[in-house]
Amino acid sequence: MSSLSYHEVDKRGFHLGMEKWRRLLHVLVLFLAAFSARSQSFVGVNYGQVADNLPPPSATAILLQSTTISKLRLYGADPAIIRSLSGTTISLVLGVPNSDIPSLASDPSAAASWAAANVLPYVPATSISLVAVGNEALDSGDAALASQLLPAMRNLGSAVAASGVKVSTVHTMSVLAHSEPPSSGAFRPELSADLTGILGFLRDTGSPFMINPYPFFAYRSDPRPETLAFCLFQPNPGRFDAGSKLMYTNMFDAQVDAVRSALDGLGFPEVEIVVAETGWPYRGDPDEVGTTVENARAFTGNLVAHLRSLVGTPLMPGRSVDTYIFALYDEDLKPGPASERFFGLYRADQTMNYDAGLVKSASSSYTSPSPPAGTTVSTPPAGRCVPGATPNTSADGRPTQPEEQCHSPDAVGSRAAVRADRLFFLSVALSLLL
């Protein structure tokens, strides 16, 4: 074995060191790409079809692929829409109408037929992640329908089990008896028996609890300027939850965490939450407060930015809840107040009603608008967290109160995720350099 000179050893060591740094740089690029891709995966949209002027499914598929929207929820199982998304990366949630619940509940073969017609022919070419059995069935006022919901879910779950498609159902926030403060979140006692069975099914099958929180409706019931700022993710004094010692800076997090508290209180901490609907109308009747383009853009744009940040909520920091924005298009045939017909991100001709930062070329350029004219943003008391705060100081530099946990996009809300990502990357880096 020949000996190497000092210079040869030094030269070889230099090349080995450079190779390690090149490998480290490669891992860093992959890590950043994966992180960016992950931050896009939480945003979905609802595709309502109560309209007579919607574009063909093929055009909708092209539109969706021009955005960062990665999930689409249908209220039925339109085969043309399902086929149009074959081979794309967009995953689908299909819907079973409430009218089909009785037959699926009473006859397993009806559930098998539904699955054979609407799910099994399309997977895996089309990504179908979940089937929602019924929409807001527990809030329908039909006691018989509520009692049939779980049997229908079980029968359909058995029918699609081999495909890996999950089964759940969608609820309104009215299933909660309490939601303010979030730590007091609890389900209505008269629904506890039905919900306990449903949640047991969701836990056993690894399916999510699907809920429709709407800060817009919260603002409508309390139309004060400070409530509007809280609902639009804009600077506000925050709301301190004395039960959890957590500070909330937006209504969306407060509503989601109220659901989390209710699930935990009923004994189902392992069941994940999916926001099946949330949105803000950009137009309404003269007596409908807050229905402006500016508010709709602020809510949706700030919501998307909030989800991408991976901040999470005060009770669930460091991860974002899958969220489906309502809705993809305006629906001109929807009954009710005018606002029901103006929730769309897009008009039927596929032009944007407003830019929420979802177009791929503009996905990182959304800037939160200033609070609407006439909105007074109160100065928060010491220790209250607002955007710009840090773990130990509020936005204006004052110390936080000892019992509070500051939670803002710039503060500790994302610390768990950041720590995990840093530890992972550090471990990889050390393995390459050692």
C-alpha cells in the first residue's frame, strides 16, 4: 500500500469536502421544493352546480390546473367532472345527496351499486379521496334521516373499502352547543348519541370530521368593525381564551378550535378536522352587511396565506387543516338572499371576481388589503397578540402577560413545525457532513 503525500491527502480531503457540500446543497433544494409543495396541498374548493350557465367540465379542469387549488369537492358524483380530472393531481371529494341516505342505510347492495357506478370505475386514474354521505344531514330537522346517517356511512364504507376511499359526512357549526370561547366548544346534547356513533366510525376508518365554519355568518350576527377585522385576519386586539390561556387573532381559528375542543370533550382526540366549506360573498342584498369585493378578497386571500404558512391554530399549531373554499363559481339559481348567489371565486365565464392569490403565477404575490374604510383597529392591551408579535412581546413591543401564549403568523404558532423541519434538516445535514 503506497503512502500519500501531505498535499495529496489535503487535495483528496478538499474534493471529498466539496462533494459533501454539493450533496448538502442538493438535499436543501429538495427540502425547499417539498416544503413549498406541501404548503399548497391544504387548499381546496367547492364546486356547486345550482346554476344554468356553468362552463363544461373540461374547461373547469383546465382552470383548476392553472391554480394552486389541489382539491375539489362535489355535492354529487357528476361523471363528466370526474372524468375531466382523470390523470391530474387534483383529488376529489364526492357527495351523496341526502335523498339517497335512506336507501344506502337500509340496503348494503344499494351502497355497493352506488360505489360501482360512481367510485370504482374511476379510481385510480382519478384521485377520489373521500365520499361525503349527505350534506348537513344532522341539521336537516329530520330525525329519521339523522338516525339513518351512520348505517348509510357504514354500508358505503364497506363498498369502497378496497379502493382506499374514505367515507364521512358534513356538518354545520350548529352541531355545537357552545363555541365561544373555543375551549368551551361542545356538541349539542341531543346530538351526542348520533355523533358518538359517527365519530367512532370516523376514528376506526381514519376518516375526518367535516365541518362548515363561516366567519361571515359570525360577522353578520355581530357587525362591529372590530369583529370584521377579526373575521378577515386583519389587525385586531385579539380574543383571549381564559380556559386555554390562548390568544386568538382570527375567527377561523377560533371556530376550528371550538370544534377541536368538542371532539376532544366527547373522547375523540384522534379524529382529524376538515373544513368542508368556508367563504365570503362579494355581493348581497342592501341589508346584508359586509358583502363587498374588498371583504371577500381580504378573507379568502388571508385565509389562503394563513393555510400556506403552516401556522395552524392555537390548539393545533404547526399544521394546516385541509380547507375547501366556497365556491368555485357563482351559482345563479341558488335560492335565498342575494349573497347565496355570489360566493364564487370565478364567474361562469371563468373570469375572476377577485384575486385571492390562487393563480399559480400569482400564488405568492397576494398582499393583505388594509382594513375597510371606517374600520377602527383598537390598540391591544399589554400582552395581546396581533400580527407582528413575537413569543415574548406584542406587536408594539410590550411584554406578553405571563399566562398567555402568543399566537400569530410571525410568532409561535409555527414553532412546532419549524422545529421539526429544522431538526429533520439538521439530521440530514450532519449525516452528509460527518
